[in-house]
Amino acid sequence: MKNVLTIAGSDCSGGAGIQADIKTFQAHGAFGMSVITAVVAENTCDVISIHDIPVINISDQIDAIFLDISVAGVKVGMLSGEEIMNMVAQKLAQYQPKNVVIDPVMVAKGGCSLMDPAALNVLQKKMIPLAFCLTPNIPEAEVITGKKIRTIEDMKMAAKAIYQMGAKNVLVKGGHFLGEPTDILYDGTEFHSYKGKRIHTKNTHGTGCTLSSAITANLANGKTIYEAVRSAKEYVAGAIQNALEIGKGHGPTNHFY
Ligand code: PLP
């Protein structure tokens, strides 16, 4: 069994963040570990408050794992500010784990900001070069590249621009476009497109976290990036199709279906 780590925020309602990541790792037969960067008080309707974990403690959590346990893959999710992001980048550069998948989390579906815009520069200069795979959605890719994305061609240009910032593979997720969603993967040589079926449901809380965790677990389990993305997309589609009617808002995807 491979040991897989998530460095991310905690969603007390269990649908996104650390909780989604650990469930996804488990569903992929991996041993899940967590470095908690922030405790988010949230539910299926809204984010209520965010408590950042002190940087020294996040740093200690990372050291505690890497000084003791072999890590086959790392998913990076919510890093709310510049200081946390700088430290996480420095620690990843120090330990050089394989299969680092970075989900550049910025805003929750309800509109609440999960990343201070002042951290953008650190994301671009220090985090992105550490990514084996970066998984921005369209709004995140727009913020990272500073360019509007309206077409598949724009998605390809954004993937290329982010690749040039240092990520080895870039998956721009097309779910924010109307109609059938297409995701674009750029590996520095060619574009691969992954077409999906639009699943009509309001219960999509945590889909981005789940996808990036599934890609990480698949890579840790030895799949190629192309197979890791294909299989992760299939897993997330099933998790959305079988989503749970929990709470009054956007219910969570079902990690075990
Ligand atoms: N809460 C946490 C801790 C997250 O890391 C994320 C996204 O990565 C979200 C909430 C957002 O979840 P969603 O936009 O799917 O509702």
C-alpha cells in the first residue's frame, strides 16, 4: 500500500478539503496522511470562518511525516496566505517528494475566498515549479495567467503558459463552461483532451479536491499521468452521480459508491 499525503484545509462538513482527500485516498487503496493548513468552519451552504494553523505547526507536521515515513505522492490544496505558501514550497523543495499534484484553490463555490490574492506571486514563482501536475479550473487559470479564457483554444494557451511557469503537466478543467465539459492536459509536448458528460445535480461540493486527490493516488499507485487523469475523471463522475443528499446546500460527492 502506498502512503499518500494531503497538505490542505479541513472542511468540518466532510465533503471537501482534507476530509475529501483522505476518503479519496482510501477509496484508491492508499494510506492517507494529512498536514492541516487551516480549519474551515463550513457546511454545504457557506463558509463561516477560517482559522489558519500557525506556520510553525504546519512546518512541524510536514517534518513529522517526511522524517519518518516514505511518501509516494502529495496533493496540495488550500494554502490561504503568502507565509504558509512560502514555507510549504520550501519544505517540498527540501524533501523533493514524487508525484506532487497542486490544486491551486482560490475561491469556494459559495464565493468565499480561500487564498489571499497577495499569495499569487508565491504560487506562480515557487509552488507551480514544484508541481508534477497542476489542476486549475478556468477561473483559477485566468488568475494565474492574467488572461480571460472563453474557448478551448484559450484553455490550451493557458495550459501552455502555466507549463512555462514550471509545472510538468497542467490540467485545465473545463467544468465552468456551459455544455459538455472538456478538460485539457498539456504535458509540454502535446495536448490531451478529456471529454465528460455534464451531470445535472447541485451536489458537487468538493469535486475539485476529490479529482486532484484521485490523480495523486493514481500516480502513487504507478499510473502514467494520462491514465491517472482518465481514471480520476471516471471516479469523480461516479462520485457526483452517486452524490449524497446531505445538508441544505451543495451536498458532497460520494467517495465510496
Ligand atoms: N473547503 C476547503 C477546505 C477546500 O479546500 C475547498 C476547495 O478546495 C473548498 C472548501 C471548496 O469546495 P467547493 O468549492 O467544492 O464547495
